[in-house]
Amino acid sequence: MKIGVPKETAAGESRVALVPDVVRSLKKKNEKVDVLIESGAGEAAGHPDSHYTDAGAEIAPVDQIWNADVVLKVGAPSAEEIGRLGSSQVYVSHLNPWVDADTNKALAASGVTSFAMEAIPRTTRAQAMDALSSQAAASGYAAMLIAARESGRFFGMMTTAAGTVPPAKVLVLGAGVAGLQADATAKRLGAIVTGFDIRRAAWEQIASLGGRPLELDFIPDAEGEGGYARPLTDEENAQVVEALGENAKKQDIIVTTAAIPGRAAPRLLTAEAVRNMQPGSVIVDLAAETGGNVELTVAGETVVENGVKVIGPRNLPSLMPVPASQLYAKNLENLLGLMITEEGTVNVNLEDDILAAALITQSGEIKNERAAGRDAA
Ligand SMILES: NC(=O)c1ccc[n+]([C@@H]2O[C@H](COP(=O)([O-])OP(=O)(O)OC[C@H]3O[C@@H](n4cnc5c(N)ncnc54)[C@H](O)[C@@H]3O)[C@@H](O)[C@H]2O)c1
């Protein structure tokens, strides 16, 4: 069987779906697997073509890659790319299936069997395939480095002959995978870190990384179904927003990562709260692409208000292409392990709960209920 890896086409995308180590590992597990890579696909992630050929892959023309039994990408396919796919093939990448109805429909029309990395269930067995988590870790790390760079501050205390510079004060809102990685990164750089989440289980995790949990205990625990946060009531939200506005005045840097699955990002910092911060402070809003945790955020831009920078980066994992590609490729390798048979053929067994959950289209239909609901909307 053949696995095809095209070069990513979205502007600013520097990741690649498979890295040479994973090619080596796939071939070691099953010598009947051939991997075809588009020339230059891994370049921005630190892997020239020669690394892939050394690992046993073949550099192949684009047409052959899109004809492979299984095609793997990072970003969602363009309409033109979907046009290259057919019913005998399996396609896997991020698909944005809960939002992008056009892509769902086009994939169904092509007949391809498609899987969305966003739809991998958050179960213990699926953890090794969970690209949302692996890429969120890269995002949290990247966001904190952007904040450090843009702030122009030392994060750790610096004692010199000319005097002592105090450590930076950092607040991280949201303590899921990205938020906890942001906490850990700021801590490693030496900052005084405060973390906040509306799920109380996260307070202990913030503390375990050396951060101080901001314990707003007048809000009842907001842990909902499956360990995810439930949306706050309007009254609870108003209390949180007020408390965070007060706390923000004390901080030099804020990184926001709060999200509720399938909803617009909760609004946590008002324009007034931003104006009340010290000039020179920096906010990085990881939720920029889903509406922003900060009222002033504009996705893809930096807004300066009263000397406070509000940065709304897009596609943060792409700023860390080396580890983000390495982890994503490992996620894919583990997922492929559920589909590749010993004989070197593809078997999509929908009795497997992970494959069943991640399947978006097959045989001309949108099979995933939530994605289909999106289409009906
Ligand atoms: N495979 C697994 O078992 C698995 C994998 C990843 C995450 N998880 C769990 O899923 C949960 C969410 O993790 P995630 O990284 O996907 O999070 P996420 O990206 O969905 O959300 C980020 C964080 O924002 C928080 N949040 C939501 N509204 C908020 C508000 N108003 N104020 C402050 N914080 C707010 C959430 O509680 C969450 O911690 C965690 O319990 C995590 O341990 C499980």
C-alpha cells in the first residue's frame, strides 16, 4: 500500500504530516508500506528531501501522491485538493468539521473515506492520536515565547552589579493543555505565574507546575461533561470578568487560552480591563481565531491600546514546526496503526470506536452526526 504526503498549501503553514523518523518506523512495522513525499514537503519543518529518502520514502510527483491509498496532511484540503481524491482512498488531516460545512460536503461528494484529527475522541486509548492536545502544547509554548519577546522584559529576576530587576508577573487564563504548557513555559523562564480556570481540578495542576492558582471560589466548579468546562451563567461570567479585570492590573503579561468545545471563546477581559493595565504590558490571545478571550483582540493582528499590546496570533503550532510536526506525525502513525493490516492493506474497521468517531465522510455521505448537523444548519 502507498501513503502519500503532499506539501502543505495554506499560507503560513510550515508543518508537515509525516517526519522522517515516523516514515522509518512505519516501514519497520510493515515493509509493504511505501511512503511517497512531495519534494520540499518537510523543508520548513527542518527535513529536506534527503532525510526522507534516507528513511526509506520516495520523493514522488504530486499526481502520484494524491493517488495514494492513504493521503495525509496537516491542514484542511482546498477544493482543488479534494477534487484529486476518490472513493477508493482514505484521507486524514485537520478538517475543521464542526464549522466548515463546505469542506464536509465536498469530501462527501468526492466519495473519499475521510477522517478529521479534531474528531479523535478525548479518551485514554486515543490519547496517543490526539492532535488537538499535541498541537495545543506547541501553541501554549509558542504563545508564551511571543509574550516574552514582545514584552521586552526579563522573565526571571536578574541581579547585576547595576541593580536587581524583579521577575515578570504572568497570568494565564484557561488551564487546559495549552494553558498548562504556557504556565510551565513562563515558570521555566523564571516568571511569577498565576493561572486561572473555571474547572477546580485545574487549580491543582497549575500549582503542580509552580504557578499560583487564582482561586475564585465564589464561582461553583464549572467542570461539565467529559471533564470539559460548562459555559458559565451570565451572572457567574460577570463575576469572573470583574475579578479578572482587577487581577489584570497587577500583571505584566497575560496569555489567554480559555475555550469551551464547539462554542465561541468566552470573553474574559474587557477593553476597560486592558486600558487599566500598565502601559508596556502584553496580552497574547490564543483564542483569537475563535472570537478571542479579550474584547480588543483582532485575529492575525496586534492592537495597541493605552500602551498595552493585544496580540491575536493565528496558527501558533506552525511557529513551532519541528516539534509540532514530530508530534502530529506520531499521532498519525498511531492512528494508521488502527487501519493498516499485516498484509499491508487498508482496513477501515468502524467497530473501532476511535475510527468510528473520527470518520467524517465515506461512500458519498457525511457519516459524522455532528458534522452532518453542521451541514443542515
Ligand atoms: N485524551 C484525554 O483524555 C484528554 C486530552 C486532552 C484534554 N483532556 C481534558 O479535557 C479538558 C480540557 O482540555 P483542553 O486542553 O482540550 O481545553 P480546551 O482547549 O477545550 O479549553 C481550554 C481551557 O479553558 C478553560 N475554560 C473554559 N471557559 C473558561 C473561562 N470562562 N475562564 C477560564 N477558563 C475557562 C477550560 O476549562 C479548559 O481548561 C481537560 O480536563 C483535559 O484534561 C483529556
